[in-house]
Amino acid sequence: MDAIELRSKTADELAKLLNETQREMFNIRIQASVSGQYKQVHVFKKLRRLIARIKTIMHEGANK
């Protein structure tokens, strides 16, 4: 999801998406720690960047 799509969402939708994304990141980290190695490492980077993008847009909206 890119920044243009995120900017079109409301603050409540962004908060919900942030919560879901953080939960997904947590679940992946647990799977990696239990199995010892996670095969889809690229997902970590994707989720980290999505979380940062959501937080940035939420912060921009708060400053308006």
C-alpha cells in the first residue's frame, strides 16, 4: 500500500490498519523464534516500512 492510498483513509482506518500490521509483525516474529528460522525475510522489511508509512501519515494529519 502506498502513501496516496493511505492519505485517503480516515484516522480511525489508519489506526485499525496500524494495529493489524503490528499484530502481523508480532505473529511473524513469534513464528521465526519458534522455528528458529523464517524463510520469508522480505516480509519483515515490507511490514516495517508500512508501519513507518502509516505512522508518518497519522502524524501529518495530527499537525493540520
